[in-house]
Amino acid sequence: MREESIRLNKKAIRVKKGRKAARLMINIVVAFIILLPLLYAVSIAFMPSSDLYTMNLNLIPKHPTLENFHQALSKIPLIRFIINSFLVAGLITLGQIISCSLAAFSFSFLEFKGKKILFMLVMATMMVPGEATIISNYLTVGQWGWLNTYRVLIIPYLTSAMGIFLFRQFYQSFPISVYEAAKIDGCSNLRFIFRILLPLTKAAIGAMAVYTFINAWNMYMWPLLVTGDESMRTVQIGLSMLNSVDSQSITMMIAGVVMIILPSISIFIIGQKQLIRGMFSGAVKG
């Protein structure tokens, strides 16, 4: 009887390992299929044009070269565009973390008249497409003399309804007694936020940082509209300029694309756990 039980246990373990291995193989195949366009783009970036314009399907470069990257850097000031995008995306991310956390604190811990109505109005702005306000925003910043400056790229995006909602949902999981005890001990609101609340919301901050940085890095329409000076362009605009410089050199364009998407992919890979944890941590109270 004991031997039969041991045999069944071993069989169950083998079945479990077999299912785990099958799921792993399926995940590897699906991941490869999803990443195949990106991997092929990286391969094209190292290909000479002669390897690409052939009747044969060359998935791997036969004569790898860095000439495409050199041409992309020499045709346009790509390094300048990357620095601009890092500066704009970084400051937007920092600004949204600060402003959204302060607004979410007000909606979560403070009591004032019209709080629910005001929060509903803030959430309603998420239903307004950016294209509906882009012209009025352009006319406004144009009257202020902000065109072709970092201010026009950063200040309009220093807060967001999505960030306020994310932080508020996370703060809802905190008991109000913690805030009341801090107030009894003489802790001010700002000190409570920066000394107690923010250190305990690292998951939400990480999720907000990754989400905001990638969105700011990929902005196209607004930077294209408000910047005419080449020194103020961001990477997305620079990529379109690379297309107009030499539309026949596909390998050079792909090399530029690879250099542009590497920072955003790196940020996502590094912060994906924080992004997932932050998105779901505020869904459960207690």
C-alpha cells in the first residue's frame, strides 16, 4: 500500500513537471513570436544595404557593420535629441509624481466641500482627447512666448488625472487612523506625505515613474507642434527627420529606431515588476 502511494506521488510529480515544462516551452515560443519584429529590426540595423535589398530573406546579417549607426548619428544630431528627451521625460516624471501624490493626498485624507464632485471632474478630463485641446493650448503658449523652450515641453504635462487616480487608489488602502495619529503628534501634512506616506508607496511611485516616463518619451504631436528649432527636438521628431534625410536607406533608419527604443525598453524591463505591483496593490484594502 505504501509502495503504491509512493508510485502515485512520483507519477503526480512527473505530471506536474511535464505541465510546467510544457507551459515554459509555450511561453518561450510566444515570447519569440512577439519579439521577432524587434529582433529582426536589430538584425537589420547591423546589415549593409546590400544584404537587405536581395531576393533572399536574410534574417541574420552576413557582413555585420556599425556603419548604419554612424550614418544615423552623422545625418542628424541624434545625441542632442536623446538628451532632450531624457531631460523632458525625466522632469515630467518627477513633476507628476510630486503633483499627483499631493492631489491624491487631498482627495484621500482631507475633508472639504465638493471633494467628490471635484474628483469626478478631474477624472472626467481623462475622457477628453488631447487632439481636442491641442490647438487652444498651442495658442496659449504662443501668446506667452514659450515656443521652442523646455517650458512648453514640460509644464503642460506636470500633472495627470491618471496619476492622481493611481495614487488615490493606493492611498485608500491606508487606514485613516495613521494620518490622525500623525496629526495628534504634531506632524504637518507635508511632513506626513514626504516622511510617512511616500516611503510606504514605493510600488505606486515605481509604477507611476515607468508609465509616465515611457509616455513622455514617446510624445510626438505636441513636440512637433511647439518646437521648430532643431536644438529643441526630441527623439520621436528626430526619427521622422531621419526618414526625410534619406528615405532610401532603410538600414540607417532602423539603426536610428533601435537607438531610440533602447532607453524606453530598458526602463520598462527594469521597472516592470514595480509597474505590475503598483497597478494592483491599490486594488485590495487592508
